[in-house]
Amino acid sequence: MLSEQSAVTVRATLPAVGAALGEITERFYAGMFAARPELLRDLFNRGNQAAGTQRQALAGSVAAFATHLLDHPDERPDAMLSRIAHKHASLGVTPDQYAIVHEHLFAAIAEVLGDAVTPEVAAAWDEVYWLMANALIAVEKRLYEERGGAAWRPWEVVERVAETGDVVTFRVRPADGAPVRDFRPGQYVSVRVPLADGARQIRQYSLSGAPGPDLRQFSVKRVHEDGAPDGEVSGHLHARVRVGDVLELSEAYGDLVLDADDDTPLVLASAGIGVTPMVAMLGHLAGSGHRAPVTVVHGDRSPADHALRTDHEAYAAKLPDATVRFWYERDAPAGAGTGYVDLADVPVAPGTRAYLCGPLPFMRTVREQLITKGVAPADVHYEVFGPDLWLAK
């Protein structure tokens, strides 16, 4: 994929570029938002920008893509590209925006690395960028075609359910009355809301169930952590959105989807609000009569913080061969574990496929434990809420 001459140059300069990527991405975003403030206002997540997590994710993905081109010249990192493309498609990213990113990213590279960016170095990294960008554009084009375009659609809130003190489920119906396109359990939608300062911020929320053929259901945890700014969109949805209000939603996207036949053993492992895609998957398995063993694992602060717990337990009870293991940091009831999720004494069947969602430390720990128990690394799939910092480790 990468030309021979560029591969030599990228290999020689990757350590220097990689070491400077943090500063490069910081200057890139600052320069781009100064020139195009509407991108920060209406497309990029302002909370992630303030926290610096989007910069880390971008740096990690660029470094990972370049490294893959060098180590596997005849392959594309399709899993990584698919995850990014699904997120971009849910936001409505367009091909022309890649040219904007290119302009400001390479200006930042030149600014940070100075004279080290010779014409040869610039050409090599330009090739890396457009290989990645064009691959994403192609995947996003296919996703848009499958879902009838990138348009936003108005949905009316028909029910609002308080799951816990910090989690609310919204059930919505198309305000235009048109048919609803199907989705795969585990996928998410983008929700775009107008804020008081005129911004139209976007966030992704997993579809947490399929309550009816013309409905969508998503659950929102209010971002309200000590020492960090409150979530703009989650706070707006919790405080202001009621039954009868209209929200803008994208079509469903996301590549963490069930891909197993009835004879495949499964592990569905979650922590905190990561429960949402797992409950959707579990509901689908219960409805389809999945025969093979299903191990349901979840960790939370307490039973009162465990969103969708009733659905979690009810769907599992409908399966012919399900094991349910919950862990709570406090107030654990009889039969539940105390502390963090630990699979040491949890049997895992040969040939198991696993799906994980929750904080990164949780997913890394569970992945390691599953691999130790014989699960193939390729059979462990995960979803990161927010910027994917797994690659930035």
C-alpha cells in the first residue's frame, strides 16, 4: 500500500513524528478551530477537546496506522478503520472535511518539526495521510449508501424512564411518520441538540433495546464527575428534554455487533453505562432463542447504580444456558461479588466469542483474563464510549 520510497522515509522518521504527535495534534486542533470555529461548535465534541482525549485518540490512530503500513504492507487495519468510519458516519463527516484536516494537520507538523520536514518527509507522510483518509472516505460512502444518506431526522420523545439517579432512557418515534430502518444490537445513534450558546453539539448513545418496530430506545448517563466539567449534552437531555420534545438523531452505526450463530458460546461483559449495548444484544439473543452458553458479566458501583438491571436479568433468564455474574463496589446483595469484575472462577467455554463495553481499565483486564482462559484475541470485541484511547496506550 505504501510506496517503497515512502516506507523507508516513514520508518526512519516514525520515532520523531510519534514522539511529537501530542504537540502536533494540539497545535492542529488549535489552528483548525481558529480558522473554522463552526467545526468545534457543531461537529467536534467540546468536552473531549477540553479534556485532551480527542488529541490522544488522533495521535494514537495515526501512529497505529503508520506502524501497520510498515509491519503489514499488504494489509489494511480494517478493524481500526471500520471503528473510526462508523463514528464519522454517525456525525455526518463529509469527504471535503478530510482536505481541511490535511491542511491544518500538515501545517502543525511543519510548525512543530521545523527543518526536519524536508520535501521527502512531507511527501511520505502525505501518502500515509491520504491512504488513511481515502480508506475512511470509501468505508463512510458505503455506510451512507446502506443507510440512505447522512441526513439527520427528527424523532419525538414518547417516553422517558429514570433508570437510576444518573441514567435516563428515552424512547423516541420518527416525527415524520416514515418507516424506521433496522439496526443491529450493539449499535449506537448520534443525538444532536441545540445548546444555550447556539452550538449544536453531537453525542453518540448506544441503542439499549428494541421496544417496537417504529421506536428507538437509548439510555443516557449524566456526565457529572468530581473535578471535571459536567457533560453539555447529557446535562441538557437530563434537565430539559421531556415527552413531546423532538430530537435530531442519525441512523444507527457502530461495528460492535453480534456476529455469531446459535452454536457459538458468548461472553457479554460490561461495566457502568457500558451495559447499554450488552442489554440490546442480550435482548436479541433472548428473542432469537440462542442455544449456546451465554455468560453475562457486569460490574458497577452499587445495585442502585446498575442501569437496566431488570432487563439485564430478565433477558438472561429467558436463555436456555445463561450464567449471570454481577460485581458491585458496595452494597453487593447475596450472590453478587464485591469489588471489581474478576473472571478467575468464571468458566469460559471453548470457542467463546466475547463482547466488552465499559471503562478502558475494565476492558483491558477482562480481555487479558479471557485470553488467559483460551479465548482467541480475534474473538474479543470491544466498544469505547468517547475517543478510542486503546490505541493511545
